Amino acid sequence: MRRRLLVRGSASERVRTGVVGYHLTENRLAEVVLVRGQRSLETVKKALDPLDVQERLTDKPVLLKVNFITTKTWETGATTDPIIVEALIQEIREADGRVFVVESDATVTRADRAAEATGMLDLCRRYKVQFINLSKMKERVAVKIQGCETLGSITVPRLVLESHVVSAAKMKTHGDTTVTLGLKNMFGLLPDRFKGKYHLKGIEKVIVDINSVLRPSLVVIDGFIAMEGYGPVNGDPVKMDLVLAGYDPVATDATAARVMGFDPHRIYHIRRCHEKGLGEIDQIQVVGERIEEVKRCFKPA
């Protein structure tokens, strides 16, 4: 298959300069916005502005799914930067939307402790936004997965099914999945604390199954400080000064993988999600920076 990764020069300039009023055009390509800039609300909003977030994320609550696999702070490259979440809260609030920040417990990390340690709780208090530990939610719903890879069903909090989910992911390497980006971040919607059982079933297949029934409404990848090497927790921080955003989770992850020097076709969960019709892996229009200009070959885990 011939790969088609396009950049529109005029769009690139408008995204970089923050011109208001630019909109992505409708076509058959999946658009991914790739912005480079200093860590700031302005840089995040340059990635969000072309996507009409305020118009798309309406009519139901919005869950900002962060990556809190550890209590390490954002500058280590391990957890979602609060500034990404702050920009999203401002955008959604401007559209009078209800917004929550969510995460579930991991085997070795409680979500509440991570939210406190990373400064996310302080941010939530400042904006009067509720942080929800999904592992503590009692009302849950079983969802059957047709044509599954390994899971016949998953059980998630009802709130997840009744809301828009924004995968506010971190750009990191991962020992089992090569990368952890928007698709992998959705794994944290499972409320089970002891998630090792899913790794035994084949974590990449589990990721595909989850995304086949829980499609994120938007993916925003925090690449201000990324992580290479022994990720997703103990790798080395990499200053990239990047934010990626898109509505197609496969296209957004595929673009981020290419920025990191990986071929998304060789990453099982990205390739398989594409094969199952969950998004594009090649037919992508990159708006903003050129991949070649910001690419850095990450050390694998």
C-alpha cells in the first residue's frame, strides 16, 4: 500500500502562528495536528483550535483520561502534563460542557495518590473540576466485544459509556507495546486495580478489544517531555516540545509513532486497530509541523 502522509503548507503556518478561524477541511484523509512549541497553554490550544473541540465535544459529559501509572511528575516523562488538561478544561468550559478528570488504579499505584503527587488535584480544585477514580465507581456495565482478539467482554463504569472520552496521553516507549499513546491510554478505563491478568491475555490484543468498543472522541498526546528507553515508568525524559491532536485515534497514534522513529505497521495494536476499521494508519493529513522536522528516533524499551 502506498503511504500518503501530507502536510498543507498554509495550514502549517496558521497553526504555528495561532491564527483564529482556521478549520480543517472535510476529506477522506484523517487529520492530525502536530504542533511544536514551548510548554504553555498557548501551544496546546494551537493543537486544539483547528479541531473545533468546542463544537464536537458537546451533548454529554467529557472525561479527560490521563495517564497516571505512577506518582512521578510530568517532567519525568511518565505522566500527563497538567497543562494539557488545563487547556482542555478551558476549551470545554467555554462550550458550557461538563468535564471530569479520570483515571483508575494500577497494580502498584493508586489513582488518587498519583493525582495528588502530580499536581492534578490542585488543578482540579482550582477549576472546581472533579477528579474521579474509576476503580471506586460502583455502577458498572458489561460490554460485549464482537469479533474480539482475546476479551469477550469488558466491564466499565456506566459513566464511561455515557460520556465523551478524551485520551490525554503521554508520548512514551513501552516494554510490551513498543509505544504507549492514545490507544494504550484507554486501557486505564478498566476499573480493575490488578491489571496483570490482562497482560497475561496479551496486552496488545486487549488494547485492540477495548478500543473496538470504547472509541475516544479525541486524542491529545503530550509530547512536551516524552520518555524513551525503559518505559512506561523508568525510562529517560526527552524534551520534544510537541503536542499532537486528532479525532482518529489510530491516525494520531501512527503519527506519534513515526515522530518517535517507529513504523506503526510493526506495532501490533496500531496496525490491528487499523485492520479492524477503527482508524487510518497511512491515509493521514498532518497539519502543522512536518514529521521529518521534529522526528527523533527513540530508544526502545
